[in-house]
Amino acid sequence: MENAPDDVSNIHNRFSLTLVNPSSHYFSLFVSLGVAAIISLSTLLGYLGNTIEEIWYVVPAVIVVLFVTQLLDTRFTKKKEYSKSLHSSLFANMLWAATVLLGLLASFVLGKETSLFFVTFGMFLFASFRIGIYTTTLGVSLKRAWAICFVQPLAMFAVLVPQDLWIPALSDPMSLFYGISFMIIASVWSVLTDRAGRPGMESTHKTIQAYLASQKNDHTEAEEIMEERSSETKVATSQIRLSANEGDKEFRMVLPEIHPGPYHPVGGSNIPYLIYKNLSSSAMVMHSISDHALNLPSKNEVENYLKNLENSKVKEEGIQCTEPVTVQINKARVIGLLFGKNPLLFLSLSPHGMEDIPNYMKNDIEQYAKNRNYSKPLIVDCHNAMGEEISNEDGEDMLKAAKSCLDTLITKDSFPIEFGYANSDDMDVWTEDLGMGGLGIVCLKINEKKYFLGWADANNMENGVREKIIDLFSKKDLQLLEICTSDTHYAPVKARNRNGYYQLGLITSADKLAKWFLEIASNAESNTTTAKFEILENETEVKVMGQGIYEDYSKALDNSLKITKGFMIGGVIFFITSLFL
């Protein structure tokens, strides 16, 4: 599964192109009305030679017609979405305005008389653009797109151009040649891009439409498409449960083999928080060594997983643990503790960062631990700094550090455990770079020394934030071993950036985060109590998305983009020829 992150990153980069849409439909509404005014003034003053006194009523009339047809547009779309109709109208109007203005510029530069050709041609380009948009993103068939593509531009044209010029303008051979040519080009482009993902993906357009619908919290179609391609597999979930010797106080550190995702709000994108709530908000849901191939594709599979999590079995228990061991080799850092025969390892490259740790490293560490007579190691991908896929050099250093840590833990004495846990549930810590699970701290008292582990329900961390928080802890003589994130794919707000999310520390300052963590650490430290540990294991059969689906999606989007680039280059060259008529 090592190639999956490349495909996921590629898909993410392609879908980031959807950010070209304005963030507000009000923006599209008012700007499209303004662009319509530019089209009207350019046509009336530049092409028809009217005066302001003669045309004062025409511009408002065109704007009213545009507004009414924008409302009418929603009746033709699959989801009846006003915002998408407005966005498409904005870009189509901008294309028409550019054609009209370039026509005036060409007439001025070449010393030719102005002609309504560019006004009519621009209207055809408007209609051509609507064919492309309606078939790709609005879920309209090609035949229906042809039937409705002229509704808005022709209505505007009829108000803008005097009635006696309608037939001459619309029957002009060159206008018809260029206009119909672009409509055919748009149709061919639509057919080819829709088939770009075959045979792996039947319809690229349906996938794009499902993605766009899911961004409006309508995740049904996206989950149906993903679940169809998913396959049954068994996934493991490991837990360390610390429980007080007296009373019912407990804390769990959870390492699910599944991966958060694929993206908010689809499937298991918010799975860390759901596990957290399922365990009475007394847990840290860590990022295990897993990738997007282990995403749960739908809410049904999430519910199945959570239900079966209750069937976890105790594999080992005890009352002692070693003090933590830290091994740093170049950029790679591994921190380990030993619970009985079960090593708990935290792997990180922070502040340098990396993508998900690849599966081969997990297999290598587990085999090494087995050779040292350990039980199954619990391996945490701290996921606490932004970066690319781990390099071979850094990967080798991390493996050496992990193995060295395992070798050292064998030699360490074990001591009785005390623990205290606290979280931010009763604090006002809402922020755009933090998920619903908030922040948590567990305090481990081992051999009369206190060690803290921090957790954030967040999608990674801004580089260097971990180090700043740990430094602020050390100034108060508190040893914060590590801060881990859950890699949640839940997003409190839609981030309009290439990542599609805000990593922890991008919005909230390190000082503010440290203040919150210090308050939580104080609460955790104040309620420490003697404890026993239990190692819990669970195996559940669920559908996961697998690697093939990402390969097919990535291929489809790449092919679609190549086709689009080719058509755009050809279309621009063809358009330029019209300027010399």
C-alpha cells in the first residue's frame, strides 16, 4: 500500500482546483451582475454607437433578465443548487465580457470597423461554457444541456441588441461557424472527460458531482460510489487501558488500524472523535501506521466498526511500566515505554515533518520486536509536523531509532504506575484548526517522576509548534514527552487552501495552545492515582477503500486534466483567429 499516499496527494491537488469558485454565492451574484453591465455598456457604446441618454434603461433591463434567468437555471440542475448556478453564470459572463472587450481591442489595433460578430460570438461561447459546466458539475445530460444552454445568454442578447438586428446578427455565417464549432468542442470535451477514467471509473463526472455535493454535507452519493469499490477486510484495534485500583476512573490510548478519511464529511473522516466519545471522552485516539487505503467508505461501516469495538479482549495486564526512553538519530525521534512485554513507541520527525509512515516500517519494527521476544508493539505515528512522504534516509534513521529504543527498553526496570487524565471538554478551546475531540493530556507518574503526553484531535501540526509547546513546559519544570494528533479529517470550517484543512498551530498560536495544554496538564497532575494497565485487542471485519480506488481516481483526474489542457490550448488558438476577421 506504499503508493497510496502518492495517489491521494495527487487527487487532493486536483480537487483543490475547485477552490477557484468564489467562497460566497453572493459574491458570484453581484459580480456577475456587474460583468453583465460591462457587457451591456461595451456593446451599446462600443459596437452600436449609442449615447448614455439612449441606453440608460437597457443596462438595468439586462441585469434584471440575468437575475431572473439565474433563478430559472436552478430548475434545470440535478440538485436545484442556486450557488452552483450563480458560479457558472459568473464565469460564463466573464467569458462573454472578455470576448466583447477583445473584439473592441482588435478593431482598434487593426483599424477595422466594429462588428456585432464578437457580441454574437460571445453569446455562443457563453452557451458553450454552460454545456461544459452543466454536464460536468451540475449533473445534466448532454442532450438536456444543449436544450437549455441558450436560455440565459439568448435572453440577455434579446434585451441588449435591438430587435431589427437579431436576424442579421444570429444568421451571420462566421458567427454561426465559430459559435457552433465551440459548442461542438465543448460537447466533445464533455464526453471525453467523462470517459477519462474507464475502465476503472465508469463516469468521471458523477464522481466530481458526488464530491461537490459532499462539500454541502450531502455525502450519500460519494459514499455509495466509494462503498461499491470497497472490499471486506479484518482490521485490528489495540488499546492500553489504565484504570484506577480504586474507583471507576480509567483512560485509554487507542490505536485503530483504520485511517481517518477520506475527507470531511464522508465515511470515517471524523472517526477519532467518534471513538473518543464512544469511550466516554476519556481517551486519546492515536494515528497508527496506516494510510488512506484503510479508510472506511461510509457511515454504515463506521457504525459497524464502533459497535464491534466493544468486543475487545484483554491480552495482558499488569501494574508496572518502565520510564520513557528517547532515541534521536538525525531527524528521526522515537520515544518508548514498556508495559509488561508490550512496547509503546512514538515515532516522529518533528519539526521536519512527513506524510503517513509507510506500512513496510511497521512490519520491520514488529518483526524486530518479535525477535526480541516482545509481544505486539503498539506503534504511534505522532503526525505532528507537515511534510512530504518520508525519504529513504529518514526512514532508515527512524527504523534504527525504533530498534535501538526496543533494545534499550529490555534493560530498563519497571515501576508501579500512577496516572491522571484531563481534557478540554469543559474549556472554551474552539478553533478552526482543531477537531471536535479538542485537547487531552495524560500524566504518568513512574519512579516518582512525572511525564506528560499531549494529544490533539487535529489534522497534523504546523512545523515547530510541538517544540515551542514542549519548551514552554520545560520552563515550568514539566516534562512533556510528545504531542500527537489524531489526523482527523473533520473540518470545523472549509479551508480554502491547497491542503483543504488547517493544521494545528496554523490558526492558533503556539503560545495559546501551550496555555491550554498547561491548564489541562495541571488538572491531569492533580488527580493522579495508582493504576493497573490492560492491553486490549480487537479485530473487526469492515469494508475499507483499498488502494485501487485511489489509483483509478488519480488516473481519471490526470487524464481529464490532460484532455482539458489540450482543448484549452486548441480553443484559445481557434479563438485568436477570430480576432483577425
